[in-house]
Amino acid sequence: MHPQLHHILCQLTGASAVANVAELQRLWSGYGEILRCELDGHEPVVVKYVQTGPNSDAHPRGWNTDLSHQRKLRSYRVESYWYAHWATRCGERCRVPRCVASTELDGDMLLVLEDLDAAGYAGRPDTLSVQQMETCLRWLAFFHATFIGDEPKGLWPQGTYWHLATRPDELEALDDQPLKTAAASIDSELREGQFQTIVHGDAKLANFCFSPRGDNVAAVDFQYVGRGCGMQDVAYFISSCLCEEDCERLEEALLTNYFAHLREALAELKPDVDAAAVEASWRVLYPVAWADFYRFLKGWSPGHWKMHRYSERLTREVLARLAR
């Protein structure tokens, strides 16, 4: 922890003192830490402290390149911009933490956020019931409806951390020639699809925080927020929650639930947008979004637990359609 952190926090928040600091987690690849800080004279805050120096040997899977380093640094700058300029548009049904302040400290980045635990979102389950998954899908539906049609000023021109343009090394490592050949076409379908919105970009289970009854959620970690198709978040979220058999069994029910919430959200937030047309366009792109993530995963971490027969089936169906 930076020795001046206490002083800076008091300056930014108006607190008289920092009463306690606890580390919640280390950032991916050794880029810093997330801290919960109890303050005298101010509500508790969560601090994302990002160290911007190179981390040449810290990646857990060995992907240590300058491209990777620059992508991560940009992701933290995008996240700061998101909280400063976009997050206030999120309503209660796509709840995000309020940004208290952001600053730089000797070249490092400091993002000070509302403590979601104190706000009533302390739940961090390791597995979800179908009902809890539907709560997260409702969050995604209202998030996508909020920003549908918006240009991603200050965000990633193309959201998600795995999209093709930002993963040339993983594509080169991919040992699946048909998928490698089709990668650009898969990416193009997602980029050029109708009804582009802003996607969270890393909408996995670990980035959702639950209310005590599990009927409401808030989301965190907006490093890869940017333009995209809503199905990229939906496919990635489902992949983070379910095993192969449950993906097969629950696919239609979960998609139906998401689109029901999306119709509700669009009727409320964007009544001029044709919800039926959005659903018709995006349903077709669900397997495409899954295949796109699978392409990344297969090059990045062969043998990953998400590389199962359901992922393979959806990908082969997309490849067969593209070959016709």
C-alpha cells in the first residue's frame, strides 16, 4: 500500500482519519490491490489501487507481453472514465457503485468507490440458483437497454477483454484451424450486428454483488466496458455459472428470461426502440458470441473447464453456417 494513501483518502473524502484498511483482493497479474477503508467522518469506501509499472512475471498463465501490459493499463483508465462520465446513468435495476473520487498517485491510479457491502450488496455466492442467475440477467437487460445506440465515448470502441483485435497472440496460439480461419468473420458479425449497445465486458459471476435475499444485484469491474452486442455479456455470464449439462438444459429458459427483461427495460427506457427486432437480431448472435469467447479461450488456456461439448457444439454450428 502506498504510504501516502491515508493522507490522500482524507483529502479526497473530507474524512478526518482512516480508521482501518483491509485488503479485499489482489488485482489480476499483480497490478495492485482492492482495499476496504473505514473512515472517520465519512462512509466506508472501497479503493482500487492500480500500480502502473510493468509486471513481467506476474501473469498466472504466462501471457507477459507489452501488448498485454498496455491493454491492462488502458483498461484501468477506461474504468476511471466510465465511473466519472457514464456510471451515473445506471438506475437501481442496473446498480453500480457510486464513484467518490479518482486520482493519480506518483503515476499509479487510485479509484475510490462506494462500499457496496455497506449499501446492502454484501452477498458473494460461489454458485447461483436459476433465480439468482435470472436476477443477474435482469441487471444485464436493463444495462443494455440503458445504453443501446450510444457511442462509447471514452470507453473501449469494442468492449470485452477477449475480442479479436486485442488478442493477436492468443489467435496465433490457437490450434484449431477452422476456428482460426473463421475468427474474423465471427468478430465481424458481432461488431456489425444491429442494435449495438454498451457491454459490461467482464460480466462473470464474481463481478456481481447480491442483496441479502438475492433478489437484487449490483455489478463491479468495468475495465472492459465498451461497444458491443448484448449477447456477449449474456453468453459470457452463463458460461461463468454453469457446467456443460446445465448450459444445454437451461439455455432456452435463461435466454427467454433475459429477453423478457429486455422488453420491459426498453419499454421503460427506450420506447422508440423495437424490442422484437432487437430480440430477433440478438438471438441469432448468442451462439456467435459464445463461439467468439471460445476462440479466445482455446488459444489462451487449452484445457480450461469451459472447453466442453456444449461450447464445441455451438462453435461448430456457427462454423458450419459461415461455410455455407
